[in-house]
Amino acid sequence: MQLTVKELFGDLDPQIVTEDIASRVPGLRRAHAAHCGLVASIPFAQYDKATRLAEQPSWLSTSQSGRSPYLRWMGITSDMFWWRWALLAAELGPDGYPADAIHVPQGFWSVDENGDIQVDEKVVEPRYRDRFIPIDLGINGVLTDGIDTIRSARWLEQAWQKRAENPVAQTELHLTEEIQLSRKDKLKMARDYEEGRRAYATSVTPHNIEVKQHGIAAADLFESGRNAVRLDIANIALVPASLIEGAKNGSAGEISYSNETTKRNELYDFGTALFVNAIAARLSEDDVCPPGQSIRPELADLMQVPTPTLTTVED
């Protein structure tokens, strides 16, 4: 017996927004890439109170899984960006702490009624099922709090595309008499008029045709609305508005840019820091490193400001 998707699930909501659909919104795609790329480029190190350990856990800088730590933190940040929660699956060493870890993508893990984490065993090898480390961003992801903005952005984009494909006619040849013309005759009349206007500065029309000008078609093609949505996207995606390059008042020339380091600092301070701090706070728990120790980001090579330290250390 075969069942269709409709028979199984009923009529699907045409406004369902998935990660793939949300990624088609240019501003969100850029914000997502900015956060993920910045977090993935930040090294993490283990500290004993204020002292950086001379011998660092190898899993922080390498992996035996075939996937680099860069891709691990890219995936973790991506899941927190969209969904709030992300998951590491760890292989434990003889000391009971992680010796290696991989990112388990959203959709390949769940929490059962007992609160236990279940993973897709086809994706997570047995060696990485020693310990699961869920990481909570602490605030809702974009696909929860930003759903209305994403839908608005998609609607505006579709409206803009339709407008671009079907521009409003600027000139109307209005028949002042009750004359029935076929579609073919109407098209010929319009083309003849257009050809005449291209060839001569002055045109002559029959007595029963009135030429009506409807002004110049809006040149901005919904630019004001699209820029407003870009600002909303910047707010929900935790990035500076200038990062997604929305023009002000329909004029790209009005955008002001600061130097790259300043922009990176602003991105980090008001957005990316949330992801980095969530990762560092979770990795500093006693199931990841010994009591009194912590895992922190090392930002000296990326930021002009002093490397921030966690105000609380799990012990």
C-alpha cells in the first residue's frame, strides 16, 4: 500500500519556513556566515583559574573524526543561530574527560520523555557516544523569534521579482470610441506607437486615441520596504545593520563604513559573543573539564579590545 505525503500529513502549510528556505534571504545568509565564520576561527584553550595550561587537551585543536574543529564550531554555531540548541558528541579519555568530539547536526538527535539524548546511530559512531554535551544559546534561535520577519522578507522578494518581470506600463493608448479590437490589433497599435516614438520626437495619433502618461515606474522596486526588512533581519540575527548592506532612504551612497577591525569588534560585542560565551560556559562544566578549570576563547588575534574572561568559573 502506498501513501502520498498529503495522505500522511494533510495539507502542508505553504508558509512553513525551514533552515534552507530562511537561508535564501540574503541578509540572513550573510549574518549566519558572519557569526559561524567568526566563531569557527576563534581558538579555545583550557585554563586553571587564570593560568593557561601548558599542556592543552588535543580535542580543542584537532580531531580524529576526519572533520576539523573549524567545521565542528561552524556546525555548533549554525544550530544555535537557527534553533538555539546544539550538540557535541564526545569520546572520553582514560581520565573521564573528552578526548575527541564531533558536532551532531540538528535533526539527528532528540530528547526522549526521560530527558535522555538519543542520536541517529548511522550518523554518530559508537566511539562518540560516551558523552553528549548539549549547548544552549540561552535565547531563542532565528527560526523561532524571526519567523514573521523571514516570511515578510520572502514575500517582499517575491513581489519585487514579479514587479521586475512585469513592469507597470507607463503609457496608455486610450480608445475614446466604442471600438472592439482584438488582442493582436492592440499589440500592433502599441508597437507602432513605440516605434514611432523611438524614431521621432513628435508623434501623431488618430482622433479616437488619447495618450495617457502614468508617470515613471517606481525605480526603487520596493527598495524602501526591502531595506526596512533588512534592518529587522539585522536585529533578529544579532548583527550590525551595516553588515548586511541595506541602503538608507533608497540611496546606497548614504551608507558609511568603518574599518574592518572596528566592524568585527561591533559584530562580536553585540552578537557573536553570545555564541562564544555559550560554548565556553558549557565547556567549562565539570563533565568537560576538571573542577576549578575552564575553557575560554582566545581573542587577542581577532579583537582590539582585551580578551574578556568569564565572570564565573564552574568548580
